Amino acid sequence: MEKVSPELTTYFDNLSIRTKLILNVVFIILILGVLMGSYLNVVQTSMMKSELNEKGISLTRNLAENSVNPILTDNHVRLQWLVKTIKESESEVIYVFIVDERGEVMVHTFDGGFPVDLKGINPALGRTSTQMLDSEEGYIMDISYPILDGKAGEVHVGMSQESIGDAVEKFTMILAVFVLLLMLAGSGIAYFSGSVISRPVMELKEGVEIFGEGNLDYKVSISSRNEIGQLADSFNNMAEHIGYLIAEKEKAAREILDTRNYLTKVVSGSLDGIVVTDDNGKIEFANEAFIQIAESGKDDVIGLDLYSFFSEKDEDLKSVLDDPEGNTTLVHELGFTTPGGKMKSVILSMGSVEYRNEVKYVAVAKDVTEIKKLEQMKHNIIANISHELRTPLNIMKGYVEISMDESDEEKRRGYLQKSLKALEKQNWMIQDLLEVARGEGELEELDIVKTNVNGIIEIACRSFNGKFDASGVNVTKKLDEDHFVKADPEKLSYALTKIIDNALKFTEKGGHIEIGTMHDTNSTVVYVRDTGTGIPEEQLEHIFAKFYQVDGTSTRKFGGNGLGLAIVKNIIDLHEGKLWVESEQGEGSTFYFSVPHFADN
């Protein structure tokens, strides 16, 4: 207590005047509320108990008087009706029973049989008797009254005491709300009074804070001429003098700071990473661009060895850091490894400067990772498209040359049909390239009409002619009730054709493709489900990009130019629909797209 008391005293001394007034008022109202509530609860409880007991005694006496005649005439039906009527008419009555002069129960109101524990309790003994019982239903006051002075038995009525507790609890809640409102009102009055008293002090405190934030021209305005007013005048004089001294020092330092800030902004604003190391290659400074290249925090980069970022310990880099004179420079493309282990490519330019008689090395790192990826992607796209365009031409050329030398008319016709199929494949690829070349502006010119979904599916399926049978894949249709949608039939059927063709390409012979529809409130969903190779989870987010292929090499197993799904997405987007895919590698894929219903569907 000796340690706690000074701490509490110090704590309360540090509170503001306004807070102390509010706490005192709240504490007084709270104490008065508790005392008043305790007193009123005691009085109310006593009154309610007295009223409930008087009511129970009255009921018991009336029942005893009304029971005399039925008992003398051995009318148990009348007795049972009397006890049942009392129990049902009064909510506080828990039970009623009548015993004869030998203590045997004559009638009762217990549904499950008369409890053995109540037998013989609270005998009347020639007068009204009460006894408090503790039961599963709460506290019950058992009131007994003799019939014909006990010669004909006695009446027992059990009165529940729970209503008293409920009433007291409700009263306590009301009183608590009243005390709370009173505390809020008292707090408001105390707040106002404390504000009037402490306003000059708070104004002076605010002035000190504003001055401390750098507003040296701020003056405290307190009109009173008491001690606080005099203190405010002294503060204003002090602030004016300090402001003059600071202004002079700022003027002297501004020229140096302007030059330094200019250089800092140049370095910080550079899009290339810039680092400064000591003569051992330890990083002392790194700009924001280098932090982004390293994909790490500034505190994590400072102090690291510059060598730790480069997977290739290039001899040229080593020669720069090992040059004692600092005259060697370097411009080289190197592999860059982030602290997280991610590999990148950077072009590193490095030289040395002398600063405070020490050699410092300045390195500029340009991240060319994305540029190299784009170059590789460009190479793959050109190689893939060249391969895809060249293959049908070679097939056509071969079959045409064979058919020219073939004398058998039927064989010649077969060769020419195969040439036409190759030409058709090339025509599809050229059509894909034209769709992309037209750009989004021309693609937006859709001929939107009211059309039925199932008809579009039939158009798409017919475009494959005998390709379904030739593929060896089992193709089925599971079409829901037909609906009209807002669509360009030609474009939408073309999009569905691309999805079906994609499913055929990646589904082996003996596999299964299901083309179906589903409906919700505002749109129809068309899906194509296959049992093909599936798509790796990490590549699902890229498959709708132009020229993207799961296997982008020119030696890949499956053909294609990587444009089909990108074209599908553009068409579905222009129809204000949604395109998505669900896939599991090795199990197959399901492509979905939705198209809005026509208004009068």
C-alpha cells in the first residue's frame, strides 16, 4: 500500500481539471445511485413478499372454506375442480393439494404424481403456517391452512417467489438507466464547468504545441491579466526571440540543404537502381528503385555484400572492387538473385568516387528481366505461328503433288480432300490472326439480335462436320430448356467453336466431351466439359492471354497459335458475359461462358 498510494496520487494529480470534475461528479452520482438502489430494492422486495404472502394466505383460506362441503360429502370431483381452478387462475401458484386429517393426500395438481418430498411438510397445526422451499423451479412459499381446525385435513398452496426477483431485476435495470442518464447529465455539466475553468490553460498548452510543430509566428491570445495571462505574454516574447534565431540558422543552412535535396531527388527518382558501397563492397545506400529490384526492405539491403546479389561472380565485377586506386569501371549484364531467391537479369554499370578521403563504389542496376521475357515470348510466338502456318502448307503441297501423279480417281479425290482439310485448318488460323489484327475497335461492331442458345450450339457443332467421329472422342450434348439471349449468333457460335476445338485437341481418343447449358435468373451458361489433359493450376490465370500456350515451345505436342481463347474472351466480354474455367491436371477441364437473357424471356 505504501507503494500504491503515491502512484495513485501522482496519477490523479496528472489528470486535467475538467477530468477531475467529471470523475468527482460521476463518483458521487454512482455512490448515491448504489445506496438509493439498495434501499429501494430492500423496501420493494419486502413489500412484494408481504403482498404475495397475503395473497397466498387469502387463497388458502378461501380454498379451505370452499373445501368443507365437498370433503364432508366425499365429493372428490368437486375438490379436484377447486384445486385445479386456483392453480390455473393464478400465475404465481405452482401447486395446490389437500390432505385429510391423517395426512393422506386427497387431491393435488401435480401432473406426474404427488412428490413424496412434500408429504408431511409445513403442517397447519390449527393456524396458517408458511415454509420456504428450494425447488428446481426456484423458491416456493408453501402456505397451509387447516380445514375445520384440522379435523377435516388441511390445504397447501405453493406460491412462486420468482416474480419478486423478476420485478426487482426490472426495477434495478430502470434504476441503472436512470443513474446512467444522471451520470451523463452530470458529466456534461462538469465538462462545461471544467472547460470554463481550464480554457485559458488549454489555450496556452495549444500555443506551446503549435509553436513546437514549427509555427514560429503563432501568438497565444489570452485577455485576462492574472497569472496565466502574464505567463502567456512571457511565452509570446520567448517564441518571438526563438523564431528569429531559428530563421537566421535556417537561412544559413538552406543553401547546403537545397543542393543536397536536389541530388537526393535525382537519385531517388531514378528508374534504375542505384547503390553505394564501401571499399569492401558493403552496401551503404540504396535508392527505392534498387529496393524494388531486390524485392526486400531497405533495412535488409543496407549492410549486405554487393556480391550476394549476383549469381555470376563475374571477374569484371571482382576487378572493380579489388582495384585499390578505384580507376576500373564496369558495364555488364549479370544474373541477379533477390534475398528471396528470385532470379532476375540486370545490366550493371559500376564505377568509383572519392568521398571524405575514402573510396566509394557507385553501381547502377537496370532491371531487364521483363525485356528478356518479352524477347523470349516474341521468339516463341514467331516460331509457333511460323510452324503452324507452314505445317498445313506442307501437307497441302505433299498431297497435291501425290494427286498429280495418281491415276486412280478415288485415291486422287481422297488426297485432294485431305489437302482441303489442311487448307481449312490454315484458314482457321488466318481467321484467328485477322480477328486479333482487327483490334478491339472493330471487334465491338456486333450484330446483337434475339437468338436462342440451343440454336447457336447446333450451328457450332455442325461446323465440325465429321470431325467428331474422326477424332474418336465421344461428344454428347446436355441441353437445358432453351432460352433467348442477346447475342451476335455468328460471333457467339464462333467463340463456342473455338472452345470445342480446344477440347478436341487436348482430349485423347476414347475420351468424352459434354456440351451443355444451365440457366440462372438473368443469363444462360454454356459449358464444354472434357476429359483431356487438364491445365496446371499456376497457368489458369494466363490461358486467356493472347498467344499464351501451356507449352509454348515449337516442339510442343499440341498445335495451335495461342489465339483461340483470347478471341473467345473478347467476344464474351463484348456480349457483357463472363468466361471462366475449372480444371485439374490429368482429369480434364470445363470452360463456361454466360450470356444475358433477352428482356422478354
